[in-house]
Amino acid sequence: MSFGSKAWRSWVLDEPESLPFYRRAVDLGINFFDTADMYSSGASETITGRALRGLGPRDQFVVATKVFFPMGESPNDRGLSRKHILSAIDASLGRLGMDHVDLYIIHRWDPNTPIEETMEALHDLVRAGKVRYLGASSMSAWQFATAQHVAERHGWTRFVSMQNHYNLVYREEEREMIPLCVDQGVGITPWSPLARGFLAGNRRAEDPGEKTGATPRAEADAFAHKLYYAPGDFEIARRVSELAARRGVSAVEVALAWLLHQSGITAPIVGTTRLEQLDRLAGSLALVLDTEEREFLEAPYAPHAVLGH
């Protein structure tokens, strides 16, 4: 989402600025790249495809993209109807310059399309060789269970991953979705593991409105203000920074290390616009937090309204 066109979001990096991140990711051993058709209206897919073609054989990488959000003004340019899914995968593959994606994710639940129609269309993409595996993103646990049941009942392809909203300041997924995924062996690839940068410790509660923040993205990211910024959220961020100082690491390393300690987590979806932060995030893989440290970070948490579905 960080790479594409500044015309879409002011903080997004364009192609020349983006390419070093792909190279550095591969050097760090990262092989899973997650994009979506709606990121920069397709430009993110184009950049991802071109970048990876210069970095190694296609089978070296796991490439994911998504379908659901509007890609045009027509009612047929959105959602999870058979018509849109079959058109969207061809458009995504064209932009990526690939003959298949490894993981095709429904970006949200579509209340306007029967789930049987969606699951059959997705299964047909797998049978056609355009998609290797299927994934889903933020929805209620009952919706995810329904989709899996429909696929199993008809002998269609089931989802193997759930990309849900999960981090230290938003843990509502621990109630239903994460236990379901762990029980069913579904991989969890959380989005916003750093709470859109909130857990970096550079947000200021005393600043007014959308000016709360110390980065261009923070000041332009109105959506983040609908997700976080409660008083308890700031206390958790403060504790992340305090523990990071004690351990001699960055706050983002602590926040990501906490997530990697949680049950069922396969691969957090991280985005960055600074190369040095990418290195720090990779460093979190080696950071072990003991039980007392994790409890220190978790203690201020208060229940939130469901966010991000």
C-alpha cells in the first residue's frame, strides 16, 4: 500500500522510490509480497510485478493481491460477484505481469452477493491455474465460518489465510476470529500490526485532531483517527516506548515482536516508507519478550468497538 502513486495518497512512494525496498526485502530473506488492486488504483500491482521480475525467479516469491473495493464508477467494478471477480483477476494479472498469483484475497465481505456465488467463482480461478490459494480479510468470524462451510459442502477451495486487523491497541480479534483460525489451521496475516504507525511512539495526545502525529502519513491519515487515539491507546504506546528503551531497541521492534508471540500468527503485513525502519522490523524476529514484558504491554488494554470490517 506504501508504493504506487502520490496522486492516490500524498505519503505513497512512487516507483523509483519504491524499488530499493523490494531489493532490501529480498536481501533480508522476505519472500511474501502483499498488494491489492485498489492500492493506488492498480499502480501498486504494476510496481510490484516489475520489481520482482528483476529480483529472482517467479517461484521464489509468494505474491498476494486482493479484490472487492471499487476500481471504477460502475456497480460492476466492485464487490465479489462472479462477474467482477473474473474480470478483476485478469486485470490484476495484467498489471502484475504474471500468469498467476499465489494468494488471492477477498478484501472484505460482500453483503450484496450470495457467498455461494463468490466461493464458486474463486474455486474456478484455482481450477483455471490463475490462483494457487485463497485468502480472506476483515470480517466477522461467523461470516468466515459460513464461507468455509459453503466451500467444504460443495467441494470447492477453502480459504487458507485470514488477513485481519490485529495489534497491541486493537485486540478484538482474540475473541472469535483468531481462535477459529487456530482451531481450523488457517494462517493469520494481520494488517496494521503497528497500528498504522501509532505504536512507533511518535503520536501526541495533546495535538488537536488530525494533526496528531510526527510523520506525513500520520497527518494525512484520517482513517487512523477512526481506529486508534483513545486515551488507553496512548498508554499502551507509551509502554511500548518504555520497554523499547529498556531493551535498547526501537518501539516498532517491540510492537511487532509482541505480535509474533501471539498464537497462530504466520506473517504480519508490514508497510514502511523508510529503509532503516524495514531493517528494524526485520530485527523484531530475533527479539524475545518474556511473559512479564508481554503482560506489561497488554495491561492497559480496554475493549474497542469493532473496527476495520
